[in-house]
Amino acid sequence: MSGARTETRAQPWVSPKPTAMRNSPPMAGALPRTQPQGWTRWRVHFLVQWLVLACLCLVPWASSSSWAAPANPSISDEDPLKSVRWKDLRRQFFSGATVVFDDPVQVQAPVTAENPLQVPISVDASALQGVQEVVVFADLNPIVEVLRFYPQAAKAKLSFRIKLQQSTPVRAAARTADGVWHLGGTWVNTAGGGCTAPSFGSANPAWLTQLNDVSGRQWSEGPNAGRMRMRIVHPMDTGLVSGIPAFFLENLEFRDAATQELLMRVKPFEPVSENPVFTLERASGSGPVVVSGRDNNGNPVASTIAP
């Protein structure tokens, strides 16, 4: 009909599919279209991250004490005295050696020391066979090592006095011929300050005239037969007091006067008390004992102690 209006509706546009993709066979190993490849890649990535985090978390756990072997299984970590410094001191004194806490090594000391400048200590390792060296130390002292002694023809026992800075375990470790360290000790409670107090001798202008003078005695019969006690005049300054340098005896030897047989060698350190007193026991024999040694300034010690 003339003048009639014809309506033409627009058809929706559809993107044509590429002919190559439509007609080509599926690629080998391609995932089905129902499983989007982006989701699979994300899942694999998440799994890898989870495994990495799990490994990182297991590393410190596996290296903890419950899994890792101790640095030296022959050294006990169980300190009967429960000292906070035991592990450090174990490495300092006994690195690589076998250490056992052993009853035959006895350390006797007062439970409470009223005078921290003069704390009596008695070490007895004579129940062990073949003792070659004994080291004595106080865990919490600013100068830990007290002394060492090396018994020869004398028994492996020694008494002396020490200075303590605070309450601390005091220990003795005896090394036998097989290289094993046998350890004993005890707690000593004290008000403290013994290591940082000046010696009384340093205030005496006449002390130089008496320096390294020796007095002593021996017991030749009765229950104390074979025992010898000696005292040496010396300030034994620790070096921890302002203006007073370290000044201490560093080597002493005890020999039979007749045969020159070595009874014992002692190496004192700063924590030994002023005017030190040493008591030791001969394993056998009697007669005069020659004492010789020196301090860290080279001043000699020389005396003979008769029965």
C-alpha cells in the first residue's frame, strides 16, 4: 500500500566464532570447559604456599630440644643445684668433655656465710681413683674460678677460704685419668660484697714487710696424722675495687723436704680469701714439707713446715 510504513527490528549482535578455533580439534591435555583454567592455577598456587609455610613452621620445632640431639650428650643438662649459669659454665670449663654429677666429690661449706670475705670451703675427692686435677668455682661470682689443685703424693682434698659476692653454688670438679669430670657442689647463702671490698692489708702501711710470710704446722699422730695447715700473708686483691689492681698468689707447690717428691700443686685465683689458709693431707709419710711459689707480681713464697 502506498505510503505504508514498514518497521525493521534490529537483531542482537553476536560475535562470530573464529573459524580456526571452531573447526580445530581440542588441544592435547586441555582442561574441559566446565573446569576454568584460572581456578586450577589459583588452587595449585595456594597448595604450594601452604606447603612452604608448613615447612617454615616445622624448622624451629624440629630444632628444639625435644627433637635435636644435645650438643654433647655426655654432659648432663640436669643441674641438681638449679643454677641459671650452669650451661654457660659447662661450656667454659668442660667443653667437649664428659661430666657427671657424682657423690664421691664432696664440697662442704656453711649454709649461710656470715662473713662473705672469709667463707670456709672443704673439697674432698679422695674417694675417686686417679684424680689428676680439681677445679673449684662459684657460679655467680664476678670472678668465677676460685682455684685449681693437682694432687700427687697428697690426698685429693683441700680446705681453704674464699670471697663471695652473693649467694651462689660453689662447685668442685675432679678430673680422673680417663678424662671424666666428676662434679659436686653446694649452695652457700651470704649477704655478699666479698669480691668488691678492699683487703684489710692494703690499708696497713707495714704489710709489705710481711708479704708472703708463711706460718704452719703438721700433725704427725692421732686422728689428724698427715694433715698440714699453712697460712700465707697476702692481700689477695681481686682488682674489682677502684684504684687497687689485682694482686694474688698464682702458684704454690708442696714437696717432701727429704725426697723432693711433689705432694700437691695449687693455683689460687683472686676469689681466695686474704691471708689464705690451706689445709691438705699427705697420703703417706711424714717429715718437713717445703712450700714454694709466687704471686702474680713475681714475689716469691718459700718456707719449710716441720712436723
